[in-house]
Amino acid sequence: MEQKDIGISLDLMKIKAIVMDIMIGGTDTTITTVEWVMAELLNTPQIMAKRPSQSAIVGGYTIPEGTKVFLNAYAIQRDPQVWESPLEFQPERFLNSTNLEYAGNNMNYLPFGSGRRICAGLPLAEKMLMFVLASLLHSFDWKLPEGENVDLSEGFGLVIKKNERLLAIPAPRLSNFELYQ
């Protein structure tokens, strides 16, 4: 607030908005991921049992300094030259794989971005995603409403959400209802 000549005015409302973005920025992606995983699990019940700082040449293309670069993570993570049966839901593929280091520059696996621009919320997202999914799967048996199928069609947006919201019916698994409180 002391620097008047920077060309940006920051009042208390804008500061609150920035802090709010930082605090809740990852919740949409985490919840969307939970919804997709639950949809895939219900659909496959057998599984349930950079922005450049200088000009660069990438893949033979010159990318000028300051260019906004958007990677098509959707296509990269479905590349059959990298992933065996990339369109099949196979969570076990991530258990013992050595090529899934996302803290470096592995451009075949980009769930949180990569390199210097990696998601700042990565540690929280990893913990929350596992905690929420583990809690849902441990505490409840899940099924679809009678006559319903899981729609796995995708919507369009920055975060690829399901076209149709997931509707599933939970049945308690725990013997003591006090454990759900």
C-alpha cells in the first residue's frame, strides 16, 4: 500500500479476494477428482471389490518469451504410447510405477502441473484426496440407483468435470452408528 506508483491498487477487499483464492483454490479440483474416482469405481465394480521466462524451442517449435503456454494434459495423460490402455480405469497402475514423479519434469504425468509452476496446494491435495476417498470407501458400501448407469461423459472447462453429476446410494458399513459422528 506504500508504493503508489506500481499501477495496481490493492484495497482491503482485493486483498481478501486474493487470500480467499489461495485458501479455496484447490477445493474445486479435489472435489471434482473425488467425484470422478467415485464414478469410475461405481462403473467398474470389480475394481471396487510454463509459462517461459525466455524464448525456447520445444519439439521443434519456437516459443517466444512471455508466451502463455497451455499443455493439453487431457491428451498427454491418454497417450497410448506412454500409457497401456490409457482410457481404462486401472488405479493399480499407479502403485509401483517409477515414471510417476510429478515433482520434476516428467511431462507424461501432470496431475498437479510440473517443474517451477507445480501446484502450491499439492501436499494438501494429496492428503485431502486420499482422506476423503478412504473415508467414503471405508465407511460405506456404494451402489447406483436401480436402473441407472454411470455417465462418464465429460464437460468442458478448466477442470474437466462430469457432464452429469454422480448419484450414488451409500449403505453404512460400520457396525456402530456412533462411528459416523
